[in-house]
Amino acid sequence: MLSLGKNVTLSYGGRRMDCNGRLLAHLHLPDGAWLQGAFLTQCMARVYSFPDNRAVIVEMLEREKAAQAKKLGI
């Protein structure tokens, strides 16, 4: 696990919570590793965004597309 037993830092690119009460945060490890980026690279997550929360949407979509092309993960 990338984050098991580790502290994470949350950052936000816009809206902080969706209509279901879920945090819309990016998670970072102490070494600066971006967990969403790692999950997308492995195709273990899908991109979920809102019009006011797209700070890194281009990079997220690129990672998702590359992982899908390699038929990785989900």
C-alpha cells in the first residue's frame, strides 16, 4: 500500500466537498508523492472532477488514458 501507516497531507484545487459529503482532496505523502497520480497511473482510480476543481485535470486525464491504453487495473 502506498499510504498504509503514513501521514498524508491534503490539498485542494477548488471545491472541498461534493454533494455527498466526500472530500475532494489530493493526497500527498511526506516525500511529495501524489497518491491520486499513482492510482491513476496504475488505473486503480478514475478521474472525478467539477468545473471549479480542475487544477490538475489535464495531468489526471493523461494518466488515466495511458493506464487504460495499457489495460491496467480497473
